[in-house]
Amino acid sequence: MYIPRIQSALLQRGVNDMPVVTLMGPRQAGKTTLAREQLPNWKYVNLEQLDQRNHASADPRGFLEQHGKGVIIDEVQHVPELLSYIQVRVDELRGNGHYILTGSHNLLMLRQVSQSLAGRTYIQHLPPLSAIELERAGALPEVLNEWIFRGGYPRLYEEARDPTPWLLAYIQTYVERDARQVIDLRNVDLFSKFLQIAAGRIGQLWNQSSVANDVGVDANTINSWMNVLETSYITFRLQPHFENFTKRLVRSNKVYFHDTGLACALLGIRSAAEITSHWARGVLFENAIIADRNKVAMNSGQLPRSYFWRDPKGREVDLLEDRQPRILTEIKSAATITPTHVQSMLDYKALYKGPLKAQCVYTGETRRIQNEVELINWRDYVTLRSGDQ
């Protein structure tokens, strides 16, 4: 079952408006499928194939001339020097809609794109499937734990299969191939341990020194490895939001996974039923909601404007969206919300003088206003039936 992607319209707009579209996202997120479904008459070249890669590397001009215009070039990060030749080529050809470039590496590739294709490319980020894409295809699980456990990689919905073996194989392939392409990874076992520890720190303030001690490497290595996870779309950092309420505010980041299925696999969770009593249920729910909110932004062609807020007294808001009006969201895996659950948002409202919306995403069914906060069922929230989506 092919699940249509919201970003199809963005891709077509990019092709119409720019000489090159650069489509980035994690492996198996559906970049190639999206490009080939949207532009079935375009030529397709995959630089994962050694012969194609060698041709592009040894004779980039001949490679581009052979394929002409209207070409999808997959996994272009394997031949970064090709980008300079693409720049010359599109300047010669003029007009728009010459190449779609896909890649599974983010920051590394962005640096190369910004240097070689500035002003010539539309950059698009494709995450795993969002909840609204799944719902429109009739594939969003009815049970919350199943959605968290399965995650959003298209293959797991296109084929009725147990997600665990596929996700474990994905992790193994990532460690053995992708991570080694970016860094000099000498100790695979330590990096695998780091991945598991990162999954165990979801939603916590990221303490690099503490993680380094737990893994058994130095802090610089942990920083390098975390950059690798972000570069390859495994994790993202949620930044703290700063406001001049006080000079002392928490400045540490929080770490979340782009896909909760991967996080579950790393945590040793082997069925959706296990999540119910697992110690990480709350943070996995929080991760699912925040990651999906970021997908909504990326699917509309925007960068996420998501933060968290925490002050020295320990008052904290899970998600702060710096929009007009500013939106505060608490994320609770409980079905019953008490005043304590939303007190930090009320404290923030007392400090902030601008327009503000406070809401709590929870597992209960009733949508209502309670203590100045709107309570929203998780499914209504992620399927855009909330008023502030």
C-alpha cells in the first residue's frame, strides 16, 4: 500500500520554481518513492550503485551530459564533488526543473549544497510518515501504544509485518554503514551502547559529561556522535526557549528521536503491549507528539519552531511554539488531568504578557477547558482536529 505524501505539492512547486530540488531525510523515509511517484517520466540514477558512483566521480561532466535534464540523482552525498558540476550545468541550461537530488545526511550535505547550489536549489526535508498522512490513508493505529511502537517508516505500513526485526536491522545497518561514512567509528559496540543510552535519555536535559561517563568515552566523542545522529536524522535536539523573565534559565537541550519505533527497538520493547507498563511510556508519548508536531512543520515547507521552557525552580512546559499566538503544550500520558499537571503553564501565563494559548494533550476522550487550559485527546491533536494546527 503506497501512502500519499503531503510533500508531493512541495516537490512539484520546487521543480517549477528552481533548477534543483534537494530532498533530504532519513533512509527509508520515502524520498525516492516520492520523487519517482511525482515525476514518473524523469530519469533515475542511484549513487548507491558502485558503477554509477564511479562514473559520477571519475567523469562528472560526462555523467551529467549522459543523463541530460529531468534526472533524479539518489544518495548524492556519495559524490559531493558532483554538486559543483551541477551548478555549472544548470547555469548553462537555464530554466527550472533540471535535477532532484536526494540524500540521507543532513548537516554534512547542507554545507555542500549551500556552497555549490546557493540560489539554485529548493531544500526539502522529508521525515517519516506523520499521523495525518497515516490517517488519510486509513493506516493510523487506533491504539496509541501501537502508533508509538510502529513509528512512521513507510515500509512498516506498506507491508503487514512485525516492526521489530525491520527496526533492529535498520539500526544495525545504520551503525555499520551510515555512521562509519561520517566518522571514524572504531568501536561499534560503544557506539551501539551510546544509541541505547540516548534512547533512555529521551525528554531529559542532555548532560554530555554524564553520558560520556556511562558510555566510557570522553565528552568530545559524545558530542561528535550526537552530531552524527542528528546529521542522519536519527535524533533531534529540542532547544530551551529564552525569555527575559529572569537572567537564570536552563540552557541544556533535550534529545528526542524522529521515529519512536526506533526508540522502542533501542529500549528493548518488543511489542506494543509492553509500553503500557514500561517506565518510558510517558516520555515515548511525549516524543511521539513533539516529533509529529515537527513533521507538520516540515510537511508545510517550514522549519519547526518548537522549544521547551524550564526555569531554575523546575517549572517546565513540554512544548512551546513561538508563533502568534504563542502556544504552550503539556503532554501527559494520563487519562485524567489534575491542576498539578498544568500548573507550569499557568505560571508561564502569569509571566508572559503577549497572546497565548495553553493546551494539554492527553489520553482521555473529553475535550474541554479545565483551569484555563484546553484538554485535547492525542488523536484529535495529531490528526489536525485541534484548532491551532
